[in-house]
Amino acid sequence: MARAVSLDDPLPPGPPRGPPGSPQVRFDRPLTNRRVVWLALWLLLGFGLTGAVVMCLPSARYVRYQQEAGTIQFHARWIYERIHFDPTPIDVAVIGMSRLEAGVSPVELQQQLSEKLGRRIHVADLALVQNGRNLHYAIAKDLLNTRPEVKVLVLSVDEGEAASHPLFKYVGDDGDIIRSPLFLNLSYFDDLFYLPVRRLTYFAETIAPEVFGIDARFQSSQYLGTDLDRTSGYHTPAGVMVNGPRTEPAAELIQHAEIARKDALSTLRFQRYLPARYEYAIDYKFTQDLVRLAALHKVKLIFLHLPMYRDTYPVAEEKFYRALGPYLDETSIANAPQMYADGVHLNRAGALVTSRWLAGRLVSYLGAAKASPPKRALAHE
């Protein structure tokens, strides 16, 4: 009696299937381990060659700084424009997180320095909201490679600089992203695998900027100006008012500062078990890179800590910073509620006081420096 045919049985050999002259497909060829390995190798080779081609696509660096135009990072565009397209010199640059954006008035600082030194000093506050030393390095690297007149670089210090800045994946150079610390860096692989994606995106935005709402060339009509002072207050793309003269009751300042302090500590859960160079790996790596960069360009690097409300405790990495350069800590305002917009950021009044205090400490680093070069012609790139 004939055996019942099972669906798992191999097809018997027979005449060619399909119309005469059509390509013949063999259905009885087994999928061996060797074929799987070769298939995987060919796929990897294909992905590798495609990625290599994509990484060679040209693009304008200007579009990098417009990727977060609709978010709280929208001032990144102005930072790039101030460095590359504004002919006004930059003697002192302030780079860091939102505490320096809200707490240092570039207009007041340059006025105080100019009066003390008897010549015109130009200050640019290139700080950006949210923390991340890797972004500070990316901005400083672009600044110092473009602006030989910079004499002093003021860098923010926070309570535990453990995080990667979300904008770094968009503006950081390829090599800096690849060489970022891997241990405890939850953003590493996200940043790494985004490299070919962003290269393709930037290429498309460069050749067809109007399709993506990007300006591939500088538009002077949209420039926010040389003396942009964000301590006076501004609106985010969402319409939220930031900085300015606002204040809060002392009880709310304490509450907000405690929440921010707990949030910072929650990201440092391994601190008591690991050496600081691992816990703060991103900060250690890029701060040391910043020190070498400043030395290469003969720029004085100053570390500045502006405390949260009622926070007079030393920063966790204070010894690390003090070993690298001058360290300034303005703790005298920590108990003055009228100087704070919230528990973390100074208001306009606090920024003016801090800027005058800072000017007195920066004079000695500018006194022996030569005057700024004359203005250059405004570029349109």
C-alpha cells in the first residue's frame, strides 16, 4: 500500500517547472550551515560597503546645528553663526549648561572687562541648555579652530557631569563620537549607529534645504545678533518664557533645588562603588581633551561653578577640576532668594551680580593679552 505523502517530504526530482526557457529554481537544495555563514558574510559586506559610501557623502556643517531648531536647543544655530559668520571678535567665550546661559550676562561681563582694562573686550556666551561635556568639547573645538583671537574660555561645572548631551549625536565630529567612553555611556551605541543616518540626512538637507526647512547658507536677516544676552529672557519655540527677572518664593526655590539634586544623584548610582574616572567617564575624557585643546591654542581655561539655591557643598569632582586649571565658585549668592529664577538658575539680577564678580577674576588673564584683531568681512556661507 502506498505511503501517505507528508508536507515535510522533499520534492521528488522531476521535469523542469515553469514555461520552457524560463530560469529554473531548485527546491531541493538544503540550507546548510556553510550557506548561512556565506549569506551572513555577503550581507555584512553589503552593509559595510553601503555605509562606507554613505559616510563619504559631503554636507554643510551648518545644517548640523539646525537639527533641533524646534526644541529648547534652538540656540545651537546662533552659536554656530556667532562663531563662523559674525565678524565681531571673541576675546572671552563662555561654554556650558543652562546655568551659565542664565547666570552670566555677556553684555555686562564685556562692559565690566572693557572698563577695567581700558580697551574693548568682546564676550560671547555659547552655553546651551542641558548638561554634557562632550557637547562643550564639540563647541570649543569648533570655536578655537575658527577663532584665533580667543584668550579665555570659561567652562561650567555641575554636580556630577555624568551624562552625554543629546545634541552631541548631531554636531559632534565622527571621530569624537567613535572615541567616546563606552563604559556606563548609555548613549554610545545610539550615537554610533546614527552616524551613517545623519550623514545621509545632512547630504539631503544640503542639496535640497528648502524641502527640509533648513538654511544651507547663512541668512543675516535671521541672525539673533552679536550681543545676544539670554539672561534678559527669551521664549522657546514652544512659547515658554525662560530666564529674565522672574523670581519664586523661597519655599519653592528649596523644593525645586531638592528635586534637581535628587535627579542628579539618581544618575550616579554607581558613584560609591566605582572610581570617579569611570563614574564620570564622559566628563573626564572630554574635560581632559578640552585642557589639551586650550593649551594647543594658548587659551586660558577657567572652570566656573554657579550653585543651586542654598547649595554650598563642594562639587563631587572639585579636586579633579582644581588640578586642571583655575576654579571659581560663586557660593556667596547661594542663600539669596532674590537672585534665583528657580531652584537651579539665577535670574537677571543674579546674572548681573555674578557677571560683575566674574569680571574681577578674569582681568588678570586678559591684562597681558594683545588687543583683538579688527573685524572681518561677514561671511555668507
